[in-house]
Amino acid sequence: MRHHDVLVLGGSGFIGRYVVNLLVARGCRALVPSRRRDRAKHLILLPTCDVVEADIHDDAALERLVAGQDAVINLVGILHGRAADFERAHAELPRRLVAACAKHRVNRLLHVSALGAAADAPSMYLRSKAAGESHVRGSSLAWTIFRPSVVFGAEDNFLNLFAELARWFPVLPIGGANAKFQPVWVQDLARAICNSLDNGATYRKTYELAGPRIYTLRELVSFAARAAGHPRPVIALPEPIARLQARLMELLPGEPLLSRDNLDSMKVDNVASEQPYRPAPELGIRATPMEAEAALYLAGLNARARLAALRARARR
Ligand SMILES: NC(=O)c1ccc[n+]([C@@H]2O[C@H](COP(=O)([O-])OP(=O)(O)OC[C@H]3O[C@@H](n4cnc5c(N)ncnc54)[C@H](OP(=O)(O)O)[C@@H]3O)[C@@H](O)[C@H]2O)c1
């Protein structure tokens, strides 16, 4: 079945912008609610994308958004907060979304969770993601669940953050230095989601999304710093110091760079369960290596780093 009208919750975010752009390029109409319309201003000029201000935690508002759609993609997620915040965004919202879809006969739901989500996982983030998955999986909808490892791309908040820190600090002291990740390119993830939309072979399936290589956090931080043209020594902090550092960051105003819950998430490796990782054929993607793509945007305005990145990409 061709799904034309698609509600994209979380469409204003980092991954959402790629998903929405691809949907529009493929002739779909995307409806993107946001708590603040100006957060989605990069989508407003897209020809078949409607950005609306809405409170998706309100049942009536959510139902109005869902009614009349052919499919829903849920990308809402938070990295920091209290238990109640995680519960609301990752578990309650999917539960209410499933109910709204059933009520308004919107049968197709694509839900983005996270690699490592489990009821007994060490962090609130991963436990609440597991609760959300179980609401989706327990429904009678044609659902597909995506579980990405950490996602990299030009607007990511991960490699870019380390690159930025490297600009300002002579050494980079980090907690969870030995935690393992298998970064997936945002464009691969967006393609996997959009390729699945109309593909019945993906219904009622859960897919892990990862890149071709596993890295420790220390390797990733070091790579980001080098690619940005600011190579720096990376110092692994012992756990009690790392927790203290995270606690202090939580006390600062705004979103913390790192929270204790993030450290808890890193107690389990964020890598695909089968190695070497190969994306399922029905997703229609190949796992893109990180170095060449990421080096291009991390190099930013640094001419020498940018040239090296272009050379590396050409050799790929
Ligand atoms: N980025 C990664 O490395 C990564 C890895 C694994 C899984 N994921 C998952 O992939 C999904 C998308 O991630 P992302 O990196 O694109 O996130 P993002 O850039 O932070 O975007 C999050 C989106 O969710 C919406 N949102 C956040 N908190 C909300 C709340 N309390 N109520 C309503 N809407 C809220 C935001 O909408 P407005 O601010 O416009 O309202 C925004 O569109 C999330 O579920 C995330 O957990 C991401």
C-alpha cells in the first residue's frame, strides 16, 4: 500500500529533518507538529510539508493530528530528564499514539527506539525506550521498530560536541571512555525508515541500525577532535570522578552535556547483536563507514582538515 500522508512526530529534530526531506522528495505529504514552530523553520519551505504548533501530550491534539493520515512516524525522544520525563516521552506517548492510531484507523506506525532498550537496562533512557517498544509491539497495527546505535550526521550532537570541546580545551577528560558504539549515518537511517514505509516485508519487525565498525568512546572523541583539526589527548576518567563530573553538568543551566543517566546507558555496549553488522536487505541500505562522511562536516571551516576529509572520501 502507498502511504502518502504521513504524520512525523519529532520531525523537527536531527533525524527528523532527514526523514521529512526524504518523504517530501518521494512525493509524500508530511505533517510535523512541534512545541515551537520556529524549531522546525528548516522544514517550512519544503513544498509538501506542513509544520504546526501542537502539544502532542494532549490526547485531543494528538488525535486531531493522527486523524486522516496514512501513516505515523514517531521520532520523539529525550536524552536527559527525570524518570517522569523519560516515561512521558518514551513510554506514555507511544501508548497514547497506538490508541489514537487504532481509534482513527491509521494502521501504519514506524517507531524509532534505541539500540540496547531493555526492561532491565541500566539507564532510565533505555528502560523507558523498552516500555515504549512494548506498547507498539503489543498493538495490532502494522508497526516497524528501528533501534539505532548513536547516529552521526552534519547536525549531530555527538561528534560535533567533541569537535567543539576540542577547540576550547587542551585535553579531553571523559567518562565511559571504553563504552562501545557502532555509529550509523543519519542518511542511512532516514532511508531505512522511508524505504520501510510502504514495504509489507518490514511490518511487525524490529531492526537494529548500526554502522560497519565498532569504536570505543575514547576512539570517537579522539577521531572528532582530529577531524576538526584540533587533535587532543583523551583522558579516561575513573567512574566516581565521571559521575561527579556528570552531576556538576546536570547542575548547570540548560541541557547538560552529559548526565549520570547517560553514563548508565554506556554501561552496556551500544552495538548490533550480530557482527559483522549487515542491514536487513528489505531496508534497502548499505551501512556507510563513519570516517569519510563525518570528517567532511567536522572539518567545518578548517581548510586543511577539510582537504584531508575530501581526499579520504575520494579514496573510499
Ligand atoms: N541521535 C541519536 O544518536 C539517536 C540514537 C538512538 C536513538 N535515537 C532516537 O531517535 C529519535 C530522534 O532523535 P534525534 O536525535 O533526532 O532527537 P532530537 O534532535 O533531539 O529531536 C527530538 C524531537 O522530539 C521532539 N521532542 C523532544 N522532547 C519532546 C517532548 N517532551 N514532547 C514533545 N516532543 C518532544 C522535538 O520536537 P520539538 O522540540 O520541535 O517540539 C524534536 O523534534 C529519538 O527517539 C531518539 O531517542 C537517536
